[in-house]
Amino acid sequence: MASVRVEIVDAARDRQAVVHLRPPEGTTAGQAVAMSGLQGTGRIGIGGKRVEAGRVLRDGDRVEILRPLALDPRDARRRRANASRRSRKR
């Protein structure tokens, strides 16, 4: 049976783990994360875009284990804008 080459990536602020796998063709992203031994959050991405765990992998895919955001991007942008306004008023 043929296989595909993929890598599973779990990155946090202070560390990064990369596992290279050669699972059989037809393996899903969720199955590959389970095979990697890395702790998954249930949210998976490929190429920076979220995908379902059932997505069948293609040769060369980089499967990313997605972490919850520490802060909503809109809230972060709002905070920066408010801080900028306050610094200009001084």
C-alpha cells in the first residue's frame, strides 16, 4: 500500500514539536494527529486554514494542531487603538 509524507506540528509560545509520518494513503488529519502521539485540541489546520479532522491527507501536508487564541484579535486591536489615543493626548 502506498503512503504519503506528512508532518504534524504542535507549537506553543515556548516550544515546538514536529513529527514526520508516512501514514498510508487515505489517512485523515485526525488519525495522523493521533498517530503522532502529540496532544491535540481537536482543532486542526493545514496550510494555516482550519480543516475538519476527517480531511484526507495529501503528500506533503503540514498538519497544525491549533491552540485557542489567548485574546480575540478584535479586542487586541481595540486595546492598541485605545492605548495609542491615550498616548497622543499627553
